[in-house]
Amino acid sequence: MKEKLEEFVEVIKDLYLRGWLPATSGNFSLKVDEKSFFITSSGKHKGKISQKDFVLVDMEGNLLAGEGKPSAETLLHAVVYKCIPSAGCVMHVHSPNSTVISRIVKEDKIRLHGYELLKAFEGIDTHEAELILPIFENSQDMPKLAKIVEEELRSASGLAGFLLRSHGVYVWGKDIHSALMKLEALDFILECELKLAIIRGIQ
């Protein structure tokens, strides 16, 4: 696990350099087993993060080991692990593409189709497939928000991520590599959607 956390640290620092984690935003977790996971501590600058900035928590968000306070959004990570047994890593970033599109789309979901990069997601082997990305209203009441997200994850199959209104995107994968691949693919597709919206508005 020490080697995995070291790899995670480098990935997070790279995402910071992309401008996806301004200030102390974003949070990241890595499942240890069915009862616990590591998650970034609250208020940590992701450009200067190290292994000591992760804490171990249980699936209810309670601190088990480590220094600092678990991320305020720990319960959202826990919900993903509870609802999606195959998930081993969860990433949340505030990339401009995901944040902006969550503000301009008025519906409670985005339907993405026609993109070759949709193949980055499990179960999709053609650009003709459709990927549904739910959008949840942001809330400071984390237990309430976690319950809403949990209901959606349990009722909808094949989800690979979701947006929080004005608050970026969450994605997950079986490990660090697969979660990162999905995050990069999804952000590219969202950027394309934004550019298409601009072009359509100009025409």
C-alpha cells in the first residue's frame, strides 16, 4: 500500500499542475479492503501533497489512523465503494470543464455519445454507445448529499462518474490507472461538449 500511495501522490501532483485542483480543492481515495480506505486529509494543498496527507477511515467516514481530518466529502467516497464493489480508487477534481458544464446544463444529467473516447469506460466498445453522467445539486449537508448520490448509484447501472453542480466531477475505477484514464477521457469529452455549445451559440 505504501507504493500505491506514493504513485497516487505523483498522479495528484500532476493533476494539480493541469489546473484541476486549485487552492486546496479536490479529494482522492484508495480502497484498502471492504471496510476501509485511505483518503486525502481536509485542507491539504494538492501541489504539495505527500503520503502523510492521507488518513485511513472506515466506510462510515470515521478516522482509523493518520494525522489530520478526513476530507469533508469522505462520505461520497464511501458511498461509491459501498455501491460499486469493483471500485478501488475514487478521484474528485475541480477542472474548469467539469465545473463550467455543470453550471450551464439545466437538466439533472448529461448524455454523452458519439465519442471514440467513450471506450475508456467499462462495457463500452463502440462510439455509438451512450454514457449518462448524473448532475447533483451541491450541498454542505454531506450526509444528505451522500444519501441522494447513493440512491442514484443503486438505481442506475453502468455509471462511471457524476458531477456536482459548480463543484467538479467524481470518477472511479478498479485502481489508480483506470480511474485516471476515465478522468482524462471524461474531461476531454466535456471540453468538446463545451466547445460545441459555443459553436452552436455563434451560428
